[in-house]
Amino acid sequence: MIALPSPRAAAAVWRRDLRVFSRAWRGTLLPQFLDPVIYLLAMGFGLGAYLAEVNGIPYERFIASGLVASAAMWAASFESTWNVYWKMEEARLYDAMIATPLEPQDIVAGEAAWAATRATVYGTSFLVIVGLFGFIASPWAIALPLFVALGGLCFSMCGLAFSSLIPKMDYYSYYFTLFITPLFLFSGVFYPLDRLPDWVSIIAFLSPLHHLVEITRGMILGPELLSVLGHSAWLAVVTSLLFLVPARAMRRRLVA
Amino acid sequence: MSAVVARSLRKRYGSLLAVDGIDFQVEPGECFGFLGPNGAGKTTTMKMIYGLASMDEGDLSVLGLDVRTQRREVKARLGVVPQESNLDNDLTVRENLELQAVYHRIPVDGRVDRLLESALLSSRGDDRPRMLSGGMKRRLLIARALVNDPGLIVLDEPTTGLDPQARLAIWEQLDELRERGVTLLLTTHYMEEADRLCDRLAIMTSGRIVALGTPSELRERYGQETLEGVFLAITGREFE
């Protein structure tokens, strides 16, 4: 049986994280805003000096539109891994929450919503920078934060699923080295996948980042709406199915 | 209606039978204590009451509600003081109480100020919990447990590790609650504390309740002058 989260209870968890973030973002979390900017400068302008165009798109624009997606992925991933594990196992904050009317599935939903919020903040901040460079070619970009939130939610659920299953924090080295970093490099942020061997397209189909990159690139440079809908549907379906993993594992873990 | 009714309550962790079929009943307004050595099953029993441990067998009702099927409702009416601090150090002392109200879906009104005052923490509202002394942390944990005006408060070893003065401050905080008619359920391994606070006691070892009664009944029944004597008469004099 699936225990559904209560939206109000999940919102309470979300509010706690927002309160903490509203104090911390100017300090320790600031460097993360610069991450995609550094990639844009190094790869876009550095490599872009040798590569004029990719599929008819100036290289720096190609890569900038993909980095909006990866900025969201990184933000959601940090939040749903280290931060969640810290709260769960070290600070034991979830034990305190479970002793109130909150239930494990509310914590999962609230944390996912928060990590997605953070992904949206970081993705949208970088989108503004992309705009300042004059790289936005389509008015659809204004609606992009909504889709970044959806993608962020998907990465949050991946992180939460992993976090709820591992016995100690050290396992995140596997998560980042074998999952997040390969996604970052092989999902079409830095080069198009369409001229690579066929098996690459299978991997691309399985990569949440690939779907989000297709959306961000489309909406910044000029979308094919049907394709945006298709990729969004993939993200929504995977996120919903994935929710079952942390919802169950978190209950086993917190209510022993 | 009894505050807690437990019937043949059983809980197993792997091969360990942590709680081995216990029966007890806590009446409204009383202070009921579980006394016993570490590993006796006291904490597990508390956790089953406040929803942090699932029960394997038996029946458990809290404030007339079934803990199995009415988890949220039970927890909305309970106050919980855990053995180890799980205060939120990313928030201030005041925010810890405010967020507790948010988790309980009740308005953050003047209650936070009142609670800080009664916990003698009015001047520490903007500090992080980690800056507080052990006794202050425990008082804050009790204040947090009171945010939802609970009818029953569950306290797991409320004074373990505290110096005598800090312990006295906690006892006074608990006396105040009893005067207000709040039901208290606590665990301890201090005989003195059990004697001072509890109307009735259950002595637990190895997952079972081996004696139950008022402190004076227990002393009489076992022909001992102190609770310590009762405890040793029941559990044997050898120490592990």
C-alpha cells in the first residue's frame, strides 16, 4: 500500500529548509552559483574559440543552454544527498519530525520539494546570466523555471532514493562518481549526442539530465513544443515512480 | 479513559526480544515511571508509544487512539522528550519552537514566548541550541514537547547526565506540568527520581515488567526501606 504524503505536512518540512537556506545562501552556498559560470567561461569561450558552431548553434550558446539544466542537477543532488543524510543520521532531525504528526512520506515529499526549489533557484540564476550574455533567443525561456523545477524534482528523488538506502555517508562517492558526473558529461550538455553510435541514444533516453537539457536548450534557443512535452512527461513519470523507493525505505529506516 | 493502555505488547529487533509482552495502563493526570537498567526495553516501549518504533504484537492505545491506525492523530496530542537531543542546530532556539508549531499545524502565537519563559530561556532565544548547557538543552526539549499543549508527555530519561542543580530545574518544570493536570510518562534509572516524581512505577528488566505499583506499595511488598532495595531485591544483587 502506498502511503501518500500530506501536502501541508510536506510544506512544513519545506519551510524549515527555506528558513535555513535564507540565512546560508549568501555565505557558504554562494560558490555554487558560480559553478556553471566557470564552465561557460572555460568551455564555452575556451573551446568555443576552436568550435564555431554545433548543429548550427554558436558553441557558447549551445553549452550555456545545457548548463542551466546541469546547474539544477547539481543543486538538487547536493541537497538530496549530503544534506538529507546529515539531517537523517547525524542531527536526527527526522526523528524529531516523526514525533510530531509528520510521517516519513511527508519528509520525503518535503525534502524533494525543497531540493527542487533550490535547483530552480540555481538554474534560474544561471538562466539570468545566460540572458545577460544575450544568449536567449526564444520568449519561451520565461516559462523555463517551471520545467527546471520539474527536472530538479526528478534529481531530488534520485538523491533521496539513494540516501534512504545507503548505510553510511561514504557511499555518496559512488553516487557522484558513477551517476551524477557521467550524467553531467554524457547527457548532451557539452556536445550533441545525435552523431554518436546508436547505443548512446539508449543511455540518453535513460538519463534524466538529457531530458532536462533538451527542454532547457529548446526553450532558450527556440522550442519544438511537442518535444518539450515528451521530455517533461518522461521526467514526471520517472519522478512519481521513484517516489515509492525513498517513501518506503525512509519508513523502514525511521520507524524501526 | 486511560492515557495509555498496553496489552501484551511485544517488539523484536532481529533475534533480540526488546519488549516481551508487557501490560500496563497509565491513568490521566498521573506520573507513571518505567524504572530499569539500560537495555531493559524502556526506550523501545516509549518509542512504540510515540511512533518511532513499530510494534510486532499486542494492542496499544494512547489517549483512546490506536497507535497502529491513527498515527498522526496520536502524535498530534503527544509531547515527546527524547533521550538524546535532536534539536535543530541550523535554527535558533526560538525557531526550534516556531517550527515545532508549524509541524503541528498550529499558529505560532504568543506561545513561543511563554514557553521560553517557563523554560528559563527567554534571554537565549536567538542562540543556537548547541550553545546551551546540557540542562538548558533538556529544558528546551521539554518546552518543544509542550508546543502543541499535549495531554500526555513522554520523557525518556529526562535527567540522565545532568548535574544536581540542572536536575532540580527539570523536576520543577515537571512538577508544574503535573499541577496543570498533564499526564507524564517517563523512564529513568535513578531511584531517587522515580521516588520524587512518580505516582506509580513499573520496574522493567529484559523486556518484561517485573513489578508494578506505587513507590510505597513496592517498598512494602518487598520489605525494603528504599526503592533501591526493592530494585536490587527484584533484579538480584549482581551487577553486569
